[in-house]
Amino acid sequence: MLHVTPIYAGLLGLLFAALSLRVIQARRRLGISLGDGGEAELQRRVRSQANCAEYAPFGILLLALAELQGMAGALLHLFGAMLFLGRVVHAWSLAQTPQVLPARVAGMALTLFSLIPVALANILMAVI
């Protein structure tokens, strides 16, 4: 049974819902139902939501597999927190005008520094 991964799956699910609501609000306000209409604000909101959708599921899957293989709870929390914080920081950076590039880089770094070690750990735990 999973005890740690559901925490981060839930947090990332709430983040994704919040990002989705931001896209919906902008679409309604700007009267754009499909695409971005060339609106920079909507482009940023759509990419922020899509970026979360691209990275969060893989992170959750990797955490769940690592937890099922017996990774220590402290490590699962560390990597789960890094993944969540990375996604929050990245989304925040895209919401700023002008964009805060150092925060965007930090968000991606946190995300990748959570995904890569957990991916490698999954491989090692599976073959050893």
C-alpha cells in the first residue's frame, strides 16, 4: 500500500486544477475558446498548465514505483517535495510579467533533480 506518493499526487492534482482554472478564467475574459489568439498572457497560462501535465504524472509514477519497491519514506518525501516545489516555482515564474527566468530555471532544476534520481533508483531497485 502506498502511504507517501498519494500525498504528492494529491498536491500536484490540486496544483494542476488551479492552473486549469487560471486558463479557463483567461479564456473567458479574453473570449478565446481554442488556441491562444496570440495573447501572451493566455500563452503563458496554457504553457504553465501543460508543463505541469507533462512532468507531474511521470514524477508521480516514478514515486509510486519507488515506494512499491521499498524506497525509504524520507527519500520519497524529499523527492516528492522537490517535485511539487519545482512545479509550483515553475508555474509562478510563468505567471509573472516579465517572466522571472531564474525562478523558471530553479523550478525545472528542482523537477529534474527529483525525477532523475528516482528514475535511477527504480532501475537499481529492480535489477539488484
